Amino acid sequence: MLDPAMQTFLDERKESWLKKKITSKTTEDEEVSFRSEANELFSLATWLPDAAKRAKQLSLVSHPAKFSHPSAKTTPIIAVTDKKIDGFIRTGNTTESLDVFGNAAAMDVYKFLSLVLADGQTLLAHLEQGTDVIQSQFSLPTATYTELAEGLLAIKANDAVKTSTSDIVKQVYFPVADNKYHLLSILTPSSLMFSLKKQINNLRFSEETKNAREAKRNHEFHEKGFSEIYNLSVIGFGGTKPQNISVLNNQNGGTAYLLESLPPILKKRGLNPPKKNFFSERLKPKDFQTSFDDLHKQLSSDTNNIHVRNKRDWVIKNIIYEVADRLWQIRYLDPGWSASDRYQNLPTAQKIWLDQKFKDMRHQQTDWQDDIKKALARWLTNSYTTTQGDKALSIGDDRYKPHFARLIEECEAALL
């Protein structure tokens, strides 16, 4: 009997294929023919040998070179190091999965190898161990187990005679002795990088953190409290095509966090608070061009399923979190700056929101919040239209206003 995870995977692929083939104009005879063809194409005996041939179009890596430059071509690297209780977040001390890059048309093979079977192990782990379970599952009339295993494991194979780097990968001269050095190619540990991003997002925006912030605003005790990470920067990879870098990069919208590195302590760039309007003076639409381009891609997609909608909401939330980062840049200034005549035209709600002098007031009063949320919703709509120009869709109608309002409410903890 086929493992449930494998059967579900094949069934989903089959249904996806049929949805493209069967339309309102399809005759009954054609539908029967399509379904018969689908049953054949997505049976394990047919699909798996083809997948085994396509696996070599992908490469599993721990340190993809494309994060340094999208055109970089190097030997695929899988770093294997010992686990040590040394307090470092590094390869060997984590259980994060490997990243993958290659032909997008073969990504279904990677998804197949990532399936978790009934015993809790991935299909790839079974193949690497050559277990009786996987040999039994891969007992097919169309190919031998050896052929299938060798083909699928090609995703981890390295056929290069010697390890090679690229002249467009970042490199550093590392001294090892007097007048001697190693020339090192610096590669990105993508699984660690995105694991860090996940942990930071959980630390800042989880439901537990939201509850802790709410307790603080209400002057109530919270058993665990919450933590803040200041001076975060966001770095992007791949522009509007994050999938060209790696699978993990695509899953994370092409962005990761950079923590402030100390020492040295660098002199901060001068920052002036807004005189009239935070949204028009501190949030230039062009600075968010990539994010709004991604939002337009989701809004104009011909596909409307849960995955597309979730990606759309994630993009909007990511923009809101970037706004929150700009907000905290102002809050780091000395409290009371808004009392100056220089800022007399700044709306009262924005003074309360931005100036740490009003920190306690923000937690005690809420009547100012609606003005901020409405202004943010307007800025989202106007900035999308500005960045997209003539190709912009109409999102200023009542259909989108409640949606923006809901997402802003979900990100309230980061904004208030």
C-alpha cells in the first residue's frame, strides 16, 4: 500500500493537471479521456521514473552562491559539520533543512523528496539510508529501485571533478601565516538566515507577544513579558524574481533580516522627524517599489487560491512591518522633540504616535489610533497606485478598504 503522504502528493498533482484540462467546454467523452490519461500520468509507476530523471536538474545546498550574485555558478556545497555545545548558531548546531535551486519545472521532485512518511522520516532520508520501507514503496514494474534511488539522489550529487567558485562571488583574503593567506569565497547559509528571520518574526509579532504588549498598555502583569530587537535592517535577494535565487528565498518573499553588528559602533545618520506628515515625508513610495511590485503581481494573478491570497496578505504585512521599522527610528529620538515650534503643524495623533514623550499616553488612550490606521490605509492605496503607474489596479474602492483595515489590525502590536 502506498504511503498516505505519497498518495496525497500524486492526487494533488493529478487534480491540478485536470483543472487545466477540463473546462466548461469539455465534452463528457473528452473528460473521461483526460481522467484516464491523468490516472496513468500520475500513477507512481509512471510519474516516479520521470521524476528520477528530472532530479538532476536541481541541487540541494546548504550555502547557495546565488545570494551573492544571481548569475553566480559554483559547485553545489553541502556543509557537514559536527554538533557541539559551544553556544554558536552555525551549520551543525541546527536542524534546519537544506535549500535548493535549479529548474523551476522540476521543483515538484524536491517537494516529493521532502514528504514526511508515516514513520516521521522524510522520503529523502529513507532513500539515503536505503530502508526496507522505501524499497518496498518503490517496487515498480517500470524501473528498478536502484535506478530510481540513484536518479532521485542526484539532487545531492556533485559531479564536478574539483570544487569551483566564481569571480562574481564575494571573496576575502584570510591570513593564515606570515605573508600567506587563503582566498575564501563567502557563501550564504540560507537555511540559518531564514531560520533567524522566522525566530525574529515570532519574537516581535507572535500572538503571545501581542498579548504581552496589550497587558503592558493596560498596566497588567504578564508572566513572560516580551522582548524587542532594535536596529534591524531588511536585505532583499532576487528583486521581483526571488525564485531565481532559491526555494527558501522564494518562500520568504526574497527578504531577510540583518542584525546590527557591534563593535564597532557606527555613527548614526542624522534623522529629522516629520514636520507635517509622517507618511508623506518619511515613507517615500519609491523606497517600497519592490514590495508594491510584488503586491501588484499577486493582485493581478489569474489564480485566486488560498496560496495566492496568503502571499498577497504576507506582502502587505511585510510593508506594514517596514513602516513600523521607520516608526521606531523616530521613537529613538530624545522624548519631547514634538514640542518645538518646528513641528507645530504635525497632527496631534502623529505626535502621540511618534514621540516617546507620549509613551504612557499611547497605552492609556486609544482615540488617536483611528487617525493613524486610516492614514496608513490611505498611504498603502496611494503608494501602490504611484509605484505601479498606468498598470495599477483600482484598489481604492470599498472592496479593499476593509481588507487593508483588517491586516493593519493584525499588525497592531508592531505599530502601536
